[in-house]
Amino acid sequence: MPRLVYVALILLSLIWGGSFYFIKVLLHDFGPWTISFLRSGCGLFVVVLIMLLFKKPFGFRSIPWMPMVVMALINTAIPWSLIAFSETHLTSSMASILNATTPVWTIVVGIVLFRSESSRNQWIGVGVATIGLLVLLGIKPGTFVSVNHLGLICMMAATFCYAIGSQLSKRLLTGYSMYQISFGTLLTSVVASGSMAFTTESVSVTDIVSAANLPMILGLGAFGSGFAYILFYYMVQKGSAEFASMVTYLVPGTALIWGYTLLDEVINWNMLAGLVIILGGVFLASRTSRKKGGLA
């Protein structure tokens, strides 16, 4: 396996881990829908530029737009805005760790809603990840949770959207290139989140092009939603899907580093312990599907 694959893995974990930091900073001047719109727009620009440079077909007329819109709303526009809103109540570190439960919810959704086959390892992994979530949230006898309830609900809703979206993408968008799916998804997200942003929030061009915000927008959109696709699929092609999925285990760790060094966020022992237990549960739950060569 080429050494550049490992470099790509580290870079992708830093980019996606940094996304939570970028969102936290942008919330000072933008609403959740606006952040989703800016993120989608920058990502779309990068994907379109890449498709033009490498002469990849857009297939605008052949793309099944109704399934594409449904999948893009559930898997992109809505969860991105939910994550941004959750970070108005949670630290970026806490949000990133909660986001790490997505693979587990994907398995649960597949079993419950799509009648996917289940295994003992999957159920054990779900149970372990649930325990990790309880540790992370600081739940003790006689108490509920030590984090903001609204932020927790929004973050869990976002991961649930990711779970449904990933299951739908397997069934609704087969036979299309990663470029076409990325293009259709981000285009839909731009239209949907932009419509909400311009009707419910105040969008200032001055804030967008300010020296403080522009690097964050580029980091979140161009890198986190554009180049990130290239890095991920490079790892799939030059390494394997199993290797590429390892980024799931690294993102929360890099997000903790970003939050601690740049936002002075406190990292408590239960956050670290919960993270380890959650990722252990994700590993157990995904073992069976990985042996079959796919992602949970």
C-alpha cells in the first residue's frame, strides 16, 4: 500500500476533525442554515472544478433527481444545519464525539428500517457504544445528563439523518460515479439550505468575505466538503474501503485537539473514556460487514 495513503488518512482526519472547529467559529456571525449553505456552495465549486479539469461527465439529465433530492436533504443539508445548531449549545469536542456514533446508528437503521441482516457482533457493538454514550454524557444514578438537552437532541438527530441517508444512497443512487453523486448532493444542498438561509436568517456578504471568516468558510467548504471527497476515494482506490473507513476512529481525536488548542475547550475524563468506549463499540459492530468487504 503506497505511503501516500497514510498521509491522506491523516490529512482527512484533520480536515473533518477541524470542521467542528470551523463551525464553532462561524456561528459568531452566521446562522446554522447559512453555514450549511456556505459549506455546500464551496464544496460544489470544488467538485465542479475538478469535474471540468478531469473532463468527468455531469450527466445532469440522466441523474434521478427525485431520489437525489431526498437523499441529499437527509444526508447533507438537514444534518449539516443540525450540527451547526447543536454547537450553539455544545462544545465542538462534544459534538465531534457524538458524531462518532453515526456508524452504530447506521447499523441500527439498516436492521430496523431496511431489514438488513444482523449479527451478534453488531448487537454487542451497539450495546458497548450505548454504554460509551452514557459515560460521555456523564449520566449518574439519580441524574439525567450533564450536557445541554437541546444540543444533544440535535446532534443525535443529525447522526440519525446520516444513518438513513447512507442506507438510502446504497439503494437509490447505484450506477452513478462518485463525481455525479457529489455534484447532485451538493447542488441540492445549496438550493435547500440557501432557501432556508435567505428566508429565515440574515446573510451578510461583508461577513462572508471578512478576513476572519473566509479562511473558516474555505476550510469547512472547499476542504471539508470538496477535497475531502478526493482524499477519501483516493484511499478507497489505492488502499481499500476498510482502510478508508478508519478515518471514523481518528476524526473525534483530531477534533478534540482542535477544540483544546484553538478554542480552549475543556476535555474531561468522561469525554475521553466515552470516546474510547464508543469507538470500541463501532469497531465491534462493523467487524462483520468489513469482512464482507463493505461499510456498515
